[in-house]
Amino acid sequence: MKANSHKSHLSSFIPNTFRFAIYQAILWLVMICPLFTRATPPQTPTQLVITTQPVLGTNGGLLSVQPVVEIRDASNQLVSSSNAEVIAEISNGLGGTLGGTKKVTAVNGVATFTDLTFTGAKGINYTITFKSGPLLAYEPFDYANGTGYASMNGGIGWKGSWQSVHPNFSDFTISNAGFTYTDYSTTGNRATVPGGGSADAGRFLGSATNAYNNEVWLSMLADYNVQGGGFSNIRFINTATSSVTGGVGGNDSYANWTILNNNLNNTVFTTTPLNGTTRLVLLKIDYSNSTSSLWMDPTVVGFDGTQTPSLTVNFAPVFDKIELFNRNAGRSTDEITIASTYQAALHLTGNLTAASSTTLSYPAYAGGTGTSLDPYQITEWEHLYNVSINLNAYFKLMNDLDENTAGYATYASATANSNAGWIPLGNSSQPFSGVFNGDGHIIKELRINRASQSDMGLFGVVQGSSAIIQQVYLQNAQVVAQGNAGTLIGRLYASATHCGATGSVQGNFLVGGLIGKLESGASVSYSYAHATANSSVNAGGLVGDNFGTISNCYATGNVTCSQYTAGGLVGYNMYGVIQNSFSTGSATALGDIGGLVGTNSGQDYDFFLDMPIYIDGVVTNSYWDTQSSGNATSPAGTGKTTSEMKDAATFSSWNFTVGTGIWSIKTAAGSGYISYPYLQNNYYDAPQASPARIPIPGLTVVPFIWQGNVSNDAGSGSNWSNGTVPPNGATIQLSATAQNDLVLSTDLSLFSLDFNGSGRKVVLGNQQLTVRNISNANATNYIQTNGTGKLLVPIVNAGSVTLPVGNSAYNPVTITNNSGATDDFTVRVIDAVYKNASSGDIVVEDHISRTWDIGKTNANGGSGIDFTFYWNEAEEDGTYINLYLYHHDGTQWTRQTGTTSFNLTNNTLSYTGYTGSFSPFAIVEGSTILPATGLQLAASCNNKNTLLQWSTLTESNTSHFDVQHSISNSNWITIGTVKASGNSNVQQRYSYTDQQNAAVAQYRLLLVDKDGKTSISNTVSVNCAIAPALLSIPNPVGNSIRFSALPAGKLYQANVFANNGQLLFKGNITNGTVISTAAWLPGVYQLQLSDANGTLLQQKILKQ
């Protein structure tokens, strides 16, 4: 091999014998290197990753989604060889409990939890941490040939066992003066390989500010001492005497390597990271050039700072090209090439650990983040209680809360909190300072029983420059406290607006129907209380003590104070301002009493004058009802009679502008009610709503009187006493001297209808009338359903209402609702029973000639509906033995099989427990059943056989026809079965031939559907034995039957049956025989004659 001039100069320093040794070493390497192969890069576990996040279930129960945790390496790849333990624990959060199996052994690097349970308080964030046990980095593996050894430069070189894992350290320093790499240790985050020389030998030093980022320090020779700044420059030294204190700088951590070779000039090597691998390699070390490349690919693994892993390091650099030198003889002139590749290897066996965390929490509220744009949402009592967790946030009530709402027994009932009831939101040390918007919803049945505590109410203390309570309504709140007590707020330093309450408050001092004490600077507006207030010291219908401002408010509850002062609106009004407000309740006290305020002045001390002074409260445009309260006087305010208090003219300075004003008032004209003023933008019940929750104050019904003195048109104001057509929701009364029936011209909804003995009807035509209460209806005072219009009446569950309806006559129906919920029922009466329910042919069977068309808004349920139907004797069509209720399902009439009773004296039929659908109902004699719609049976003779033929127009879910016959129109026997089509929208034809008895008299069909329901066709009669003789008898008959057309001298046996099959007459007759019918009831009967040959003649006869 030919060398360049520079190499020739170096060759003179290498002895031939030493050169021969090098050749031998290189030859040995060339021989063994082709046998070495690379192994798959190993994986070092460095982190836990929660791949399936836990999801909460029921508080205290199993997590609805159990977590899955994976062990991964620094490249985020699953370490499938790891079977380390993973432990779940709560690392943050007061009062949380994690149960179940909390320690799981990973399988192929995956830890799957299956039965973790979690218990925690709502509104608290709990941190769940998953920690690993000791992580084994990776099991060692070998190259195919096991071990190998390469020796260069007289035995000075590198060796290794060809094991390979990730060398992942933030700072990795290797120093060795003896060139044997074994048993290394670590300190902190720096791995140091001690040298084999003196105490300081093999040591690399950096300044205190060095950034130890992925640096690898290597030495092949003896003693050295290197100091570098930031380790962006790496010094490679081959002498024990050289000392370097700097280096060539660069922009990245591997930018420059400076190699000091004895006393020769430095040789600078450039570096480039090697991508796609996880090994540390050295390439292309060439001393023949001034520069060469050094390739590196370190990977970072951070220790947790508390572990001290042990290390086994086996390091084998890769040489593509190596130039050796002799320190004594100078540089070599020979170039040696190694064709094989060696791989660096580091094996960690330390007990590393890793951890990963997630957050679980049961939400304190239904939603929201507590800001003004996204307030916390409250849908149940616990959410309301949790307001105390964030007293300065924004809240919104999303629905009513009552005793059936979740959490009532725990938080707001009389037995909650050891029978003390509700815990008020905010107190003197931690007041509520946020914004609470009730959004017009009602909080019902709140209970507080804390006789030894003050500042009691839904809110205890409300204070703060931005604090507001708005649109909160309490129904039947009951509060017992020591003092500063109200249904809504105990003590208010801030603002309350558009609020209201009903209920009662009791305490020893400062008790108000809505607020106990209104402090200076506080205000309450557009609010009311309909609550009793009882106290020893100072009680008011709205506020106990007022030092703030009350505007546009009222109180209607009664107030009692056993010692000091009581007022219908305010007990003690020191410094307080009251404007545009009123009260109607009574005030009773041993001390000061006032219809509006009990006391309107307070004592203060003037330090300038050095004397006490009295300051009056300010009351303007405010009133009390002298009659309802029984209080004739008040130190402030104006007293008015009840009629004056229900007259808008009394409140001339108040704003009653419809739609944009503050107040409304009911007046008789146009509304049918009169009332005290009430607030436009507050929540109230509809007039006369039942059950009443928050009624309009002083609401009184003023009925509209129907006179009908001009016409029967209900839409004409001239027919009403006040000249005004009643609006929906009104109460109307028919004048006892009304001149015409009241005929609707449009749908009308009424609260109450009173017939008042007028002898008049309310005629619906095609309009619907909705009425909640109807009184004084009878056979001459009822609602006439002479068209498609119906009467609609709401009926509460378990309620029973008689709907006074009829058409040409009075045919009411009593409905008892046992369906489980209040529902609306409709009814109209049709003066016939039609085959198709509404029109066409009238049924031929014996029946009551009335159809009750009944509807129900919601599906039937519970134990169903009970009915009692009423009819008149003139509406009876036939003879009745057993009456049954029939329902038309849109296709056919079907008999109802529930409990039925009837009374032919009182003309009633009662049915219990109807659970089917709703549409027309009819009452029919039980011995005949209405034919199915479209099903018609006909019979004819074929010799002495009977041919039955029938057809259907449509079929739905039909199974088969049972062919039945009888000789007495009762005791029907099935003689054959014909399969039905099942479902059909076209006409289907069927036939059946009876060959059993040529003398059969009657036939009918029993249609059976696939659900087992049945219906019966019309009945046909036929005699195929002989040609029937003419029975010339009068029909209908009177008190006798005379036979005058029978064959002379022929004897017949006669049988007469009632419709129920009862035999009324049996005997032999001839032509001219007379049978007495005087004892028979009017109705239809069956006459049968048979001769000695068995020939049967039959005919229906009608007895009048």
C-alpha cells in the first residue's frame, strides 16, 4: 500500500516488530468480524402512559371505565417485555377513597385494572397517580458469536461482549486510564466511569454552569485532565502531561471534537447525529487527514433523581477506517482498514421507576364553569347545597326543586342534618358574594329548624359589592331560628330582586317573611312575601329590620311580635327607605304596631351636639289594606280599604304600563277577576290554578253573566251582562232568566261554568269547550254536543268527574281516572249506534241508541278508567237481559270483558278498569254481538245442505273463522273452521258447506285474530229441510198470536224463545190456535214450528 508523504514521515517512528504485531491484530479482526451480526435495538422503560382514562361511576361504586396503563420507552413505544407492577393511589384531594385491586402486574407491558372503586366529595378534584415498581430496563442479549476482542497498538484498544441497549443519560462521562470497562457506578444524573490511573486520572471536569446534554467523553490513553465549558467542545487527549482549558466552539452539542495527539498539532473532527438507531458509534477515524467525521446518536433517559441504578457497560466502537500511531516513533505510514462493524452497548439493570397521573372528580353542579357567561347549573338539592363550595361564583337554577327532587331528604327536609334541616348558604365569616339566578323556578318545601342559630334562610348572609339574588321563588318554606331570619335571606348587605316566597318564619328577633335584616346600603326590589312572621323582637311581613331600601315590593302575610314592634311590611324601619310598596296582612304586637311599618324611626347619637337624636325612615307612595289587616293606623304609609286597594286609581304614581311597566292589576272588566297589584315580571300561578303555588295577591273571581237577551251567539258582547265577551280562563254563569241557549262560535276555555238553574244549554256545534269546574247541570241544563265539538275536562288521578253532556237529551258519563296521572278527557254524544261508529247503517242488535265518543290525551295506564253511562228509557232499542260495554277500535265493535254492572231501573251501566284505547263506546245487549265491519255472512240451500258464503273488505292480523250454528239463537256450537287471509286491503271471499244437519236454523261466524281477540258476524237463518210454510201472523204482535195460515189438519210443535234462549212457550198447535203473549215483556222473540218429520219453520216476532 502506498502512503502519502505525511504518512511516510510518521512511518519512521514505528518499529518493524511492533508493526508486525499490529498486522497480526488486524488480521485477527478481519477473520472474526464477518461472524458478528446486529441485534434488534432493545427498549428501556422510562414512562407510564394511561391509555384508557378512568371514568367515574356511582359515587362509592365501581369506576364505569376501568383504567389501562402501558409501560413505554423514551420513544413512546410499548415495552412489551416488562412485567412490572403498577400501583394506583390518590395523591391529591381531601376525603377521597380508592378501593378494589390497586396493585396490578403488567402483562407484556400493559397493566389492566378491573375493579377499582372511587368515593369522593362533589366539587373536589382528586389526582389519581399510577406508579410503577422497579423497572428492569431490558434483558441482555448477545450477538451470534457471543464475545470477541479487538486489540490495537500493542494491546491498547476496545473490547465488549456485544450486548446492546439504550445509552440514555443526560450526562454520560466515561474515563478510563486502564482501558478495561467494567463495574461502573452513577452519581445523580451523571454516569462516571472511573479511570485506572492515579486518583485524578480518568476524570473529566466541567464548570458549574456546564449543560450536561448528551455528552460522551472517551479516552484511550493514560492520564488526562480535561476542562470544557458547556461540553459543546470535547477534548480527546493521548498524553498524561497535556492540559487543555478551552476548545473550539460550535452551535450544537456535538459540533466540535478536538483531539490532542502528544505534542503534535490538534486534529479537529466534525460530527453529525446518526438517525434511526439507538446506539453510540464512532466512524471514520483517520489520522492521515486534518479532519474526519465522528458520528453519534445518544438518547436521553432522565433518572428521577432518587434512584441509583447499577451499570454494566460494554463499549465497542465501529471503525470503518483506522490509522494508528506510535507515541515513541511518531505517526505510522501504513493505512489499516477494518471491514467489520462493532456496536456500542450499555446494559442498565437498575431499579428505575415511573409515574403518571390523571384527575377524577364528581361534579358539584350539573354544568357550567361559574362565570357570568357560563354559570354553574343547579338541577338538584345537592347542587344547591354545593353553592357553599364557591360562594363568589355565578349560579343558575335550571328547574324547580321539591320534595321529589334528588337530595331533598339529605339536604332540605325536616329530618336533614340531624333534624336541623337546610344549612344556609353563606354566613357572617364567609358570606355569599356571588350571583344567584333562580330563573323563575320554584324551590319548594325548604325546612330550617335551628332555634339557637341566627342568619337563617335559604341564604344566611349575602354580602359583596357584586352580590345579587334574583328570580328566586320559595314555596311553603318553613324557618325556625334565633334571629335575623327570613325564608330567602337571613341578613342582606347586597341586592335581591324579583324574588318571592310563601311559608312561615319564627324566631326571637328580626324576623321577616322574606328577609330578616336589610343592612345599610342593601336593597330589595320587585319582590314579595306571602308568609307569616313571628318574633319576640321586631317582625315584618317582608323585612324584620330595614336599614336599606325597599322598592316595588309587597307582603300579604300576618305578623306577630310578642314584645317590640310589628308591621305588615316592615317591623322596624330605622333609616330605611320604602317606596311604591304595600301590605295586606295583619300586624299584632305588645309594642309598636303599624299596618305598613311597626316603627318608622330610630335613635342615633349626634356627637357634635353630644346628645341622642331620632331619625325617621322615608316612606313614599306606599299603602296598606285597613280592612284585611285590621290595622287602622301606621306610623308611615297610607291606609286604604280593600276595594280601594284593588283599584288601579289608588296607585296613581305607580307604573302599570302593559308589557313595559312594573305593576299589573286584575280588574273585573275584560278579565273576570279583581286583585291587588302584582309585579309584571315575577312568577305567579295562572288564575285559580290548582294546586296553588304562588297566587296573584287578593285574586277574586267576577263571573261573566250570560243573558242571551239579543241572540244565542256567545261571541256577541251584547248577550253578556257587562257587554264583554269572556276571555279564555274566565268564569261564566248563565242567568236564571237567560233568554237563549249559549251557542259557541269559537273554541272556548273556561275556569268555571255555572248553569245556575237557567234551564238553558251550552251548545258546542263544531267547537271545543274546555272547563275545569261545572256546577248545577241536569237534564235541562247541560252541554249539547250536536256536532263534532267536544267537552274537555281535566281529571286528576283518582279524581271522578261527571261530564254533563248530551245531544237531543241528557246523557252524561262519569269518568274516574285511575291511570296514574292527571289527564284531559273529551266526550261527545251521538244519538245512534252505527256499524262504523260514526255514520251509515245502524246496528240491528238490541242496544241503547247512544254512542259516547270519549277521548284521552295520554296513553292509558295504571289500573285504567272507570265509567258510568246514563241514558233515558226512550233511548232503549230492544229487549235487554245482559248489557255490555262495546268499544269501536276503528275497524270493528268489540265487547269489553272487564267488570260490568247495569241497572235497568236507573238506566245506568258501570264499567271498572278500562285499560284500552279511546274512541266511541256503546251499550249492547249481551246475547248479540255487533258484526265486524265489512264482514257479511249469507246462507243458501244446496239440496239439503247449507252453503255459507261471506266476504271481508279488509283484514288485519286475522287468524281464522269459526263457523257456528244454533237452533235457538243461543248455545252456539262451532261446526267448522276456515283459515283467514291474515292481512288484506282487498275484498276476500270465503265459503263453507254444512252437511251435518239439514234442519239447522241459525248460523254465524266467530272471527279470531292472531292475538286471540274475537268478533262475531251477523246471524243468518235458513231451512233447507223443506220449503218453509207461510206463517201468516200479525207482526208485531199484541197480547196474543193467532195462527191462521197453517196447513189444515197438520199438527206442529211450537217453541217460543227469548233472546237469551229462555223457553217461554212450548206446546202443540194447529191452524187457528191462539197463544197468549200478555205476560211477555216488549222485545224480540224467536218462534219455531216443527212437524212430525222434523221440518223446522222459524220466524222473529216483535212484541209491543
